[in-house]
Amino acid sequence: MSLFTTTHARASDPSTSHEAARRVESVAATDTDLAVRLVRLVPGQTAGELAQISAWGRPAYELRKRLADGARRGDIETRSPRVCTVEGTRQQTWYPKEKP
């Protein structure tokens, strides 16, 4: 199951492009799992705060992508935005999604 709405390689691309696309999807899936776990550990934080808390080690926008992937999977959700204590901008807060 792909976490992405688009493919990372076109049908006409060489086999090496398809291999690279599979690696990217695998890394993204692993990072999404980490992002979801992070939200479960410290719910109610913004992406900027989560990136700082976790020592993500990459730009916060990459964490935002993985959080969005986790939301599309149904694992986490956003709630009321507030000012991020790290970036000073209004951002969504992230929570584990309540499962019935």
C-alpha cells in the first residue's frame, strides 16, 4: 500500500528509477510510523514542536509530510490550531485518532 497520492517513477522510467522509488516509499513509511509514535507519546504538539522534541534531525517540513501521511492512514488527526512555541506561527496540533 502506497502512502502517496502520486507515484515516484513513471511507467516509462528505467528499472533503476523504480528501485529508487521503492526505497523512498519504504523510508517514508518508516518515518510515518515514527511520526505517529511521536504524536502518541506527546499529543497536542505542533509539527514544529514535535520536530524539536524528537531531535528529528531534518527540516520540520519533512515531519509535516509524514504527519499528513499518518493522518491519511487514519492513525492521527489535527485539532485546533495555536501558535507554535518553536516557530511562532499558527499551526495545527496533532493527536492520536480515537479508534472505535
